[in-house]
Amino acid sequence: MTAAKIGIIGGSGLYQMPELTEIDEIEVETPFGRPSDKFVLGTLEGERVAFLPRHGVGHRFTPTELPFRANIY
């Protein structure tokens, strides 16, 4: 798996990116616990990118519940 050059922490409008190819999802554990959701890795216009849904798929976390430190670790 090639490392991502670009990281995106985004909202619900980015769950489905039709331009993203070679998609893989990974779960990670950090010293601060788990991030909001799985990271979605893929290729966008020839570059490897990683996307993390800020509130989790289905908007599971309110703004005050977000695992900020785990999300950016």
C-alpha cells in the first residue's frame, strides 16, 4: 500500500467521491484512542489521498464528542 500524500478530514458531503479509485479502508488505533471512523485511502487524479469523516459515517459524533487528538495523530 502506497502512503497518502494528502490527508482530508471532511464532512458528510465527501463520503462518496466518484473520482476516487483504488479504494481501501483501514482502521487505526492511536495513543489517543480510535479516530472518528475508518480512513478511506484512494487515488485522486494520480495522487494517493486519505479521507477521514470528521463526525464518523452516519454523523455519530457531535462537535463536542469528536476524538480530535486521535483524528490528527
